[in-house]
Amino acid sequence: MEAPTDLQVIGSELALRWPDGGESFFSLEQIRRHCPCAACCGEPGLTRPVPAQTSSLTAESFRLRGMQRVGGYGIQPTWEDGHGTGIYSWEYLKKIGAQMGSDER
Ligand SMILES: [Zn+2]
């Protein structure tokens, strides 16, 4: 999976342009709700004393404090509520972008 040729945060949206010319737009809220880290998603079947923390998301959870590129692999955003362990691969972003595109139909 190639890295996007362009990646921009515009207001509360993240815009990605792919090498094939396609574009994906996400709201930061969508990005956060799709956080792939173990604390947010956890793997089904594992015993977890506490439910995933998605229930305690606040407005701050959807504001970006910063974002790091992770090699050529993806991005790791840090959120205003201090959360920052989710690494979003390009592949994963493209996948959730496609899912949301199909929701519009
Ligand atoms: Zn997470």
C-alpha cells in the first residue's frame, strides 16, 4: 500500500489523496471512532474487565492535538483527551474511507 500523495487536516476533517488519484475524506470524529488500538477495539473473545473506552468519548476526544507519520506505514494521531496509541495504516484508512463512501448511496 503506497502512502497518500497528500494528507491534510482541514478544520475538523482529514483529507487524503491516494497515488491512484482517489480521495478520501473523514471527519476527525469518524477517525477517532475507528481507532484501531487494543484499548478501543480490543479483540473479541479476550476477557476484558472494563468495556472499551468508546463509551467515554467527549468533545475533546475528537480534537486532534497532533499527528505523526509512522514510517511509510500510516499515521498515529494524538487526541486532546490524551489518547494516542492508535496507528492507522494507509490500508485501514482506505478501507474505512470505502465503507463510508458506500454509506452515502
Ligand atoms: Zn484507541
